[in-house]
Amino acid sequence: MLQSDPVIAAALLPFPARLPDGSSVQDAAPEQWLKTLGIVRTEGFTDVDLTDSWVRVGDLSEQRLTDFGSALEQAELRPAAISVIRRSVIDPVSGDENLRYSHATIDAAAHLGIDLVSVGLHRPVTPEQAKALWFWTVQGPVDSDDADTWRLAVRRIQELGRHAAEVGVRLSLEMYEDTLLGSADSAVRLVEAVGSGAVGLNPDLGNLYRLHRPIEPFLDALAKCLPFTNYWHVKSYSRDEDAATGLITTTPAPMETGSMDYRTALRMAVDAGFAGPYCVEHYGGDGLSVSARNRDYIARLLRQI
């Protein structure tokens, strides 16, 4: 099966939420948004994931949202999805506010003509994580696995799924360590419990592969997730495990040189009926350039399938 012209969107993770003068990108003039979006377009991207670590489109007024849409058009970029980052609807501190914000983001997606919103259950990084070179090397928040927390997650995601379906948007649940979406088995169980055709999985298994602890093999986990996958954040890491000492190390790497076998993974995805969209990510260094390299790698491999 030959796949051509897949949707491969750039994540906006490489761009900070503050300008060099300390002012907020959220409050910036549309011309400032256009400047950043133009950089993404210059790297050869035609599609973009509106990662809300850069601009929270769900918190923009109707006029500002229209201005944002105009900036996307001027940059000649199609918004493939909105990714809601670290706004867990079961966060013990801010879950209620995160639920409101997630609803607002679904409405913003519908306003911009975007049919996919990715959400997760991961929480903000801790001060200790923020000090580390790679935040995932320091233990972060851990979801409770008690029955009440599980029921709350199911109920609130079902609520978001109903809203999404009403406005023509799909919801994708991003996998992340130490959450109820922290393993293939738990993620599949959760999406099955939600039971909505508008809610699927985003098997961002790089979030698990990079951990300095034992993990389920990448392809084994992916095989479990693919029947439920409707969006896919992709990135890779070089991983080394010393069986004698138990030492595990990881570092970000381009997809074609990392330790995750994406050639096999992409074939598995196509065979399972997944046709994108993909979102390319990379942490550290020139993340946008590596993301562009990842885009070209995916496109090349898909042409071979």
C-alpha cells in the first residue's frame, strides 16, 4: 500500500511562551505570531500542531482567535491539531480549571476548522524537574490508581468527547508516564471505558521510551495502541541499558538514528489502517530543524510502504 502526501505537522514545542523582552506571546500582536509561523513555513512545513505551550488558543477572545486564523493563512500553514499540554482534567489542584480550558480549546478548534485536539493527563513539571537538563530524568507527579480517580477520568473525558462530537472535533489521549495513560494496557483500558467514537489514542511512546527505568518494548506497546490511534506524536531517543549495573540512559535523537524502530512502526501503523496525521517533535538543540528532518524521514518511509 503506497501512502502519499501524509499530513505531518510541526509541533511548536521549540518556541517559548515568552518573547526575549519577557512579554507573553499569548498577548503579542498577530504580527509576532506570524513571524514565528513564518519560520515554521520556511522549514518546509505545510501543517502545524498548535501546541499550547506557545499560544493557548483556547484562551483567546473571538477576535484574537480570528486574528490567529488570519496569521495561519498568511503563513500558508494548515493547522492539523491543537495539543493541550500539562492540563490534566484530574489534576488534584487545577482539574476543574483544566476541564474548563479543555472545553474552550475544543470550541477554539471548531472555530479554526481544526478537527482534532490532543489532551493528556500529565501535570506541570515540578521545580526539581525544571532544573534538570532533561526533565524526564527527575520523578514527576504520579496519578492515583484508585477507583474514584479512574471514574473521574472516565467521566470527564466522556464529557469532553461529547462536546467534541457535537462540534465536529475528535479527541486524542496522549500517553505519558505515571498517568492513567502511562502504559499501553492502561491507555487502551481508559479509551475503551470512555467508549466514544470521538475519542482515540495518541501513542506518544517516546514519552515512555526515554525513561531511565525498565519499559515495555516499543513495538509491543504500539501494537496494542494502534487499533485506537487517531493521532500520533512521534519523536525518538537513543537508549542504552547496561544489564550488569542496571544503568539506563537516554538522549533525544532524530527518528532515523534513534533506538526506536520507526521503519517497522510506520508499516505496522499503515497495516492497521492509520493514515495520519503525524506530529513531529524533538527536545533540545534546534528542535525545529530536527523535526523537519523527522518529517522528511516519515514521508520517505511511507512512500515505500
